[in-house]
Amino acid sequence: MSMSRTRGTRERLVVIGGDAAGMSAASQARRLNKPDELEIVAFERGNFTSYSACGIPYWVGGDVPDRDRLIARTPEEHRARDIDLRLRTEVTELDPGLQRVHTRDVDSGAESWTSYDKLVIATGARPIRPDLPGVDAPGVHGVQTLDDGQALLDTLARTPGRRAVVVGAGYIGVEMAEALINRGYEVTVVNRGSEPMSTLDPDIGRLVHEAMEGLGITMVNDAEVTGILTDDDGRVRAVTTRDRDFPADVVVLGIGVRPETTLARAAGLPLGAHGGLLTDRSMRVRGHENIWAGGDCVEVLDLVSGQQRHIPLGTHANKHGQVIGTNAGGGYATFPGVVGTAVSKVCDLEIARTGLREKDAHRVGLRFETVTIESTSRAGYYPNSSPMTVKMLAEHRTGRLLGVQIVGREGAGKRVDIAAVALTAGMTAEQMTTLDLGYAPPFSPVWDPVLVAARKAAAKVRETS
């Protein structure tokens, strides 16, 4: 093994992870510091940098025509900005005491230590791969990176059968099910929960279930996968549960992800209840003055519940990177927390949520009122108006908004942003009813659906207090 070269007077920032948080941090630090002031070295074990993992299902499904459309900034573009980016280089050990990282070249196997003055951990998340018989068989795929997406497309191209089973019905599972339908596959989704999209309450998840079946997807809820069956040649042939087997030529795991904190744990860095790194508001790892962390490997403060959560989203990762790069580059910035906003779709059904579900509110000891309203995306008389369901949770007595879930056609999903702003501002349902939202018949009824729900929630709070 060799040690890295001797440094001069300039400081060195080492970044582990070449996607959203890591390269945003590196780019922001470079904006604030010239190369002769700060050397930046970034390690990425894969082949790509700064790409949209959220876009992979749409690439697999054919909505995005080619992989490169998902890449925001290439390795060459980063290097042109004096960032020493080293692809296919895996960090295998952190040594905070001596301020160094141990790396291994994926292709050659060459190993070395690289010292740092400042360190950014942006190791992301890894797909949950259950410990089941056959889970590592050819034809079983997780989908987290561009390399994963390419491997799945390669399998689809050379697999003669047209039967696909998706295990799990979270965001990735639902989006991948639609992608495979678009590819002409017969798709079965095997889901452990009572309804798809466990980030929603079951009554709203039921609407997603109906939309999936409308696409031709077979939904199997309340089903625990017990194994993957294989042919004599070792390839996948079925997914098995306690009750029955589901024939499969390809299997996609959409069970979710966990923070990738193997290195951090081994180095003794502080982790939370969900396995993510714990940071302060400047994204500095607690107890470590010169180490920052961001993206899918950290836990963040939920501004509604007041508790730490793991919410792996590219929106957060990019914000974390900006904050980290500013602080590591000598400036000052903070990340206050999140309210848990997310949006997705099944065919033309838009699905959105922010804040707490009923079980989240119960878990943190909040009493609340719930209302569910049916409205329309436009004035009822305007062409192409479509139905929309809005569910709202408001705190008992105070009326403070706790959460909103929305399901509907065009124009439904992004309405959740109204609620996200209201949650961040700590508004009550009553206060929301006075919001001056844009109105014209092509865009909304006179009373926007979110405000209809707020009026009903405010009335219910008054009645029960």
C-alpha cells in the first residue's frame, strides 16, 4: 500500500460519494475556494456522478430515451473545475483519529491511504435486499444506481419471458411496476402491507391500488415473500410466499433503502435509530469538527413531529450538499429540517403527501382530527376537470396543520406544495383558509381543494375542542 503525496500549505477536502450531496458539496466548496487554497478529492465507487436516481424508473420504462439524460454533470465537467474525481474507487475505511481514508481501486485492486483536513461523507443509501433463498439469483434486481438500471435493462433485453414480479409497493416498487407494464410485461406486485404506498394512510393507498389495477398490474397485498425459486440453470423462475408462487422471468426489489453507513459505523461515528448519521444544523457530524455528512446516509429533523427521520430524496441531498460545501468552504449555512413532502404517479394518477400520517401522529403522542374531501382540479364546468381527493390532519384544539395527502389526476400532485409551505410556517387549518391562492377556471375551482379541506378541518377542530 502507498500513502498519498505530501501536501503543501493548502487544505484538502475529501468527499466520499459522487452523486447529489457529495458533488454538490464539492462544487460549492470550489466556488468559495480557489484550487491553490483548497484541494478537493472525490471518490466514487461507481461509473457515474451527479445523476438523477429518481429518474431511473422513467428511463427503464422508456419515458426518458437514454441514460445520459439523467446525468446532470459528467466526471469530465467536475474535473474541469479542479475537482480531483476518482471513479471506480471505493473507500474501505475511515480513520478520523489520523484524518485519513483508505481506498481500493475497483479494477486493479490497488490500495492506498489519503489524508484529509476536511471530510464529507455522502455514501447514500443501499436497497434493502432481504435474506431470502435465491435473492442473489440472476434476474433479481435492485434499482438504486445507473449501473443497476443498466443491468436491469440488459436483463430485460435478453430474457425471453414477459412475466415480472415487483417485491414491495413503495415509491420505487410502484414506479417500476408501471415501467415494466410500459415495457410490455405482465406485472405482479407482492406487497407486505395492506395497501401500496405505506407513506400514505391505507384509505388513500387504496386509491393507488385501484389505479394500479386499472393499468393491468396485479396487486397482492398482505403477502410476505419467503423466497426466490430458480431453474436448473440458476435463473429466477418464481417468487414464493406462504400461500402461493408467482411465476417470474425477472424480479425487481422495491422494498426500500437503508442509509449506507457501514464505514461510519466502523469508525465510531454517531448513528440514529434509523441507522443514519447524526449531524447538527450545519450538517457537521456530531462530535466531529471537520467531518460533514449529507444525502441519503443521514437522518434529518422532522419539523412537524420534532423527531429524527430518514427520508432519502434527491431534493434534500442537493440542499445538504450546498450547506456542507458552504461550511466546508469557510462560509456559513444551515439545514433546518424537512416536513416530509413527496410526490409520485401511477399512469395519470398523481400521488402526493407531506407531514404526518395518522400512525405518525399517534406515535409521537399527538391528538388530531382528520377530514377527507372530494373536489376537482378545475372549475366543474371547465373542460377536462377531474376528481381529486384531499385528506388533512390537524391537531386537536390548536388546529395546527399536521399532514396532507392528495390523490388525483393532472394538477393534483403539486398542490401538496401549498401544504408543505403551511407546515413549514406552522400554520393552522383556520389560517390556511385565508391563503390568497391563484384562481381561474382552467386551474382551480373558486375554492382550491386544499382550502376546502382546510375549511372542513378548521370546522371539525372547533366542534371537538
